[in-house]
Amino acid sequence: MALSDTDTLLIIGGGQAAAQTIAGARQWGFAGRIRLIGEETALPYQRPPLSKAYLKGEMEEERLYFKPADWYAEQNVELSLGVRAEAIDRTARSVSLSDGSAADYDALVLATGSRPRPLPLTGAGLEGVHELRDLRDVDGLKPVVVTGTNMVIIGAGYIGLEAAAVARQLGANVTVIEMARRVLARVTSPVMSTFYTRLHESHGVKIMTGAQTEEILGTNGQVTGVKLVDGTRLEADIVLVGIGILPNQELAQAAGLACDGGILVDEDARTSDDRIFAAGDCTVRPLVHYSRTGRLESVHNAIEQGKLAAAALTGRERPKLDVPWFWSDQYDVKLQIAGLSQDYDDHIVRGDPESGAFAVFYFRSDRLIAVDAVNAAPEFIVTKKLIISGQTLAPAQLQDTSVSMKELAALATA
């Protein structure tokens, strides 16, 4: 159902999903008023480079922007930056803002994103304890991640490990603390965990798994170290906390929209209110290739849901849905992930992890559901296509490196 009476499209958020919704709406003929409300003062920008090229100093802030300011002017998009949306009045179709004003809408898109999960420990508020989620976070880190700095990273997920790689390349002494028994334990197989542990250790990072932080230590308000539950004390000039994120669903929840670990949306990115859409990290969406719902923290998800919302708003046919994809750059290693490996019951390795170019394929009930491809683009590309088409390959076929992925694709069965 297109909203044929939509004169004003209001978008809350300044990330990939917001930018994609604007681009899609204009591309598909929406001629009405578009207004974007952004809590940050920067133009809508990419977040993935923050823990990589931007932190490393290889990318200027302007290169993070999806579009320059002139583009928004050309597209007749009103930007209200540095303003927070505080409440939605669904009856009046109005959003109260932190500057005391209100923004009316005929259709509303919530692209509110997510925020770092806070560390519930003594000392978490000390100077020198950092998170890594937005421009301000990285701008605070850049001046202090230098040669000789002692940096402790709490959490060995992708953000923590990407930051560890950059910090080592900048000359910092880095220790990574992880409660689980292996790095990346929530998101990948032991094969990948072992590979990334060895990769980081080969670059001088100290990895401590099965280690629980008890307290952040400090003197005169400044962080000085980290104390573990077993009594170990680690010296630290900087502590970076990377223990996951939380969806920003509170605005939607307070307005009575259906939420459950994120804002619930349908295949068109529409919420429980026909005039309100949501896109990006803040949503729980149908995962059509896996016959379930879930929340995705990825560029793919933000782009796709922005397109879905724009298509629904303009009465366009729903765009074809891609399989979830992700990536991570650490040192000279590029990891590309296609699909979702959660609940896999079998996995096989193609190639030799010691070579630095290999892939781990994941199966559930004998069907290929995902791949982790390390410096192995063909494995990523072919698996992505197979999952979209509903086809699969047998583990024995994938283990045979004498047959190319292109040749294997021709052997796939439904």
C-alpha cells in the first residue's frame, strides 16, 4: 500500500538507512517535502570505516559522508542536524524535538540505529574509557592511540578486533579481553576464532579469553588499568569497550509501536503503524532466506531496508531481497561473509587457513546457509548466489579445491 496522500516524509536518523531512504524516494518519484532529523551535527555518514580507515587517519571526515551538503539542497531535503527526536504523537502525526519545536509528517521513517552496550562496572566513567560508535568517539581516540600507548580492549567481536588491528599498526601496545573461551564466539566457528587469534598474536596483540573484567582502575579521574576477576591487573592508558550494541527502539516503544529487541517491521520495512517505517540496526525484520525474523547489524541491512521503505512509500514493486552480507578488514586480511551461520550443525573448510586464503562453509540439515571467506572472493560471491537461488552443494564438493567455485556453481542442486 503506497501512501498516496504523503506530502511530507520525515526521517529520523543520520546513517546509511536514512540516506538510502532519501535517495530511493527521490529516485522513484517522490516529489513531496523530505525532512531529516539527525541527533549528530555531521551530515549522514558511513560507520564501518570508523574502526578502520578513519581511526587510522587514512580517511578524512568528508569522505565518510554519503552525499555532500549540495546534494541535499539539490534534492530539496531539509536537514535538521544536532536535534534529537523526543516523542512521536501518532494521532497528530507529529514528532517533538529537543529544541522545543515539532516536526509534522504524513509518513515517518525511523532510522534510529543502535548504541554501544554500556559496561556495568566501577570505573566505566573514567577519563580514557572509550566506546567506538560515532565520529565523536573516534575523534576522541585518534589523538591518544599512538606509539607506546597501553590500550586494553574489552570484547573480542569484530569492532574490538578491527580496533586492535589499527591500534597495533599505529604502534600501541594492545591487550584484548574476552569473557568467552574464544574470540568471535557468538558469530563464527572455532576455525575462524583460531585463525583470528593467531593473526592478532602474530602482530603483537595479547589475547586473553575466558577473562572477566571486575573493575576499571583509575587515579584522579583518569583510567590507569583494568582489574580482572582472577586478580590480574593490566596497565592501561586507554580502555576501549566493545561488548555489543543495543537497538534504539525507545522512541518507537514509547509511541506504542510493536517492539521486541528492536522495532518490529514487515517485508516492506513497515511498523505496526501503516504510516511509520523503520530501517537499519534498530529493526527486527523477516529474514526471508531463513524463514525467521532477526536483527541485522550491517550495511546490507540498512541499504536494503532503506530501499524497501522508499519503494513502499512510492508504490514501487518490492525490490528483490539479497542474502545478508558483512565484511571485516583486519591488517591485510579481508573477511567477507554471506548468509547467517547461526544454528549451523556442520561446517567444512575449503583451503588451508595457514595460507591466509580459505573459506568456512556452514550447513544446517545438509543445506548450505553461510560462508566465511578469508581473502577468498569467489567463495563469497558464489555462496551468496546459491543461497538467494535456494540451491546448495555437498560438503565433499566444496572441499575439493581442484574444482573452481565457478565450476561448482554449475553443479548446485535445489
